[in-house]
Amino acid sequence: SSEMVTISAGKRDIAAGAQVLFRELPGGLGSIAYVPRGPVVDWGDTTLCTELFTAVRQRAARRRAIFLKVEPDMPDTTPLRDALAVRGFRPSPQTVQPPRTIVIDLDDEAAILARMNQGTRRKIRLAERGGISVREGSATDLDSFDALMRVTGERDGFGVHSAAYYRMAFDLFHPRHATLLMASHEGRDLAGLMVFAHGRQAWYLYGASSNDERNLMPTFALQWAAIRWAKARGCAGYDLWGIPDEDEAALEAGFRERHGGLWGVYGFKRGFGGRIVRAVGAWDQVYNPLLY
């Protein structure tokens, strides 16, 4: 379940806000409160931060929350870490969202292609020559997307959401903030992805592919289509959503040998020529030290 907590400045302007998700714990122990990619607040404004986190804590107390976890969508800087620490937060190794990612700057298409490595450009062209077609899907394509998700999760060893979850995401955000892209060959779906956008930013969140005809490079055609979709919407950045939380030197030294977790996708994502960005990560504010 979730609650929205907002702080108003004056009569109408919203100055700060947080979406707080609550996960109930077994045995009646209470709950965990979590703010994904937030809160939205000026961390340098002491009064505003105090008001916001007091309001969040009051809501959390009603749910008997043991602690509050936040993952601000802001760069990892010393001033932000200091601001979090001053307000009683401690860094947590238990993250929900990947703190490190790759963001592609969406300027001229020729410049985007030029920043890609040669192998990635070649695979995009190979998909085009091999007859891969990419279409914007509709609700009728969600069953095919879900089937591809099952295959991908089994092949790569990660959990996937239910079919109902992807359908709800599509219903809530399409067409204003998301689209479903499907790549097919001779009428058979080989891969799919869901890309989301808000304001000047786009995100690649869900992707799936078949075990068949991978030599036709349908996933490369999909990413290029998603990049062009985001650019056409006026987005300035395309977030590939998650790589291993290591510095660039360690990533480059290890990606050919390591394949578990996000290592398996880093080799694919790095070829699209984006820049590595790290958010400040997960921080916990503890309400009940004993249970925490």
C-alpha cells in the first residue's frame, strides 16, 4: 500500500513531496516504509526537510514502520550525503533500485550513433538487413510480451513480474508516458521492451527476448527504436536502468568474465555510448532500533 505526503508553500504551490510505500512484515512486527527515487525536496532547505520528514514519520507511525528507506534520484555528492546524515539517515547496502546506470544523451541521431561502439552499430544494421521489424504494440501484444518475459527470466536467472503487473503498467502509462515496442521476424515476435518517459527523461524498464533467432539481433533494433521514440518525444536523456555498482575501471576490467546479476547486461548496455551515472543510493532512517 502507499500514501502521498506533500508539503505546500503558500496556498497552492507544492514545495516537497514523497510517495511512501509500506510493506507489512510477518508476525505483526509492523512494516517497512520506502520512498522510491525520492523524496522530491530541496535538501538544503532545513525547514522544508524537517516538515516533510516529520509528516512522513507521522504517517509511518500509523503503520508501525520500523524504518524509512529512501533512494533519492540525485547524484552521489558529499553535500547530499551530509544532508542525509544530518537528518538521521544512514547509508544502507540493501538497495531496491540500482544506484548506478548508463544514460544516453539524446542529441542529433548521427551523434548518438557515433558514440556507440562499432559492434553495436553493426548489430543495429544487421537487424535491419535481416528483416527485423519493430512496431509499437497495443494491449493485444501483452500476452506475447509476457511469454517472452518468462523465457528471459528462466534463461537469465532473474525474477519477473506477473502478467497482470505488466498489463497494469501498460494500462496506467500508455500512451501518455510509455509504449510497448515489439521486434518480430516473418510475423514471429522475438523480443519486446517497455519504455517510459516523463518530462525530459526516458527510462528502459522491462525487456525480454526469445531464445530463437538471436543472431538477428532483435534487441539491438528495439533499443534503437526506443532511443528514437524518446528523442521524438523531446526527451534529453534515455536511462538504460541499471548496471553493476562498480566504478568504470572495475566495470571495464570485469564485464567479460562476470555474468551474474547486472553484469550480464552491462556488456550489452555499454555499447550504446552513454555516460555512467551514480545516484546517492539507499539510506535508512531508523524508527525502531531493536527491530531494525
